Amino acid sequence: MATERQRRHDPRGVAAPHLNRGRSVTLLRWRHTADGWVYETRVGVYLGSTPEFLLLEVDGVERAFNRDQWMVVSR
């Protein structure tokens, strides 16, 4: 039987106890353009994570979002 630590640990190798696989999550990033700062959001299903990326299914496609650029704003 899995320990509590193993259950909370993401199967791709990075602990992510605040995110639940299969649940909806919203990501946000700000970026600077010629017209000023703009934000982007993405809503998807959390699949897992690596040290560098959050992995979400967005519109049926698995996508990797760089942790340095995107932050979780809702789960």
C-alpha cells in the first residue's frame, strides 16, 4: 500500500501536493509587448509536472507550460 508521501508525489517525479491529477486548473502569465503588459490564461486538466514544466491537457492536447513563465491561479 502506498504511503501518504507516495500518494502526494507526482508520478513524473516532482512533488505537487496542491494540484490534483485530473482536476481543472487555470494558469496565468504576464508578458511585455510593444503595446504594454498583457496577460494570458490557459484552462486545462492537470496531468502532472516536471522540474521545469506543468503538464496540462488543453482542448484534448497535452501541453507543457514552463514554470518560469506560468503560475497557477486556480485549481
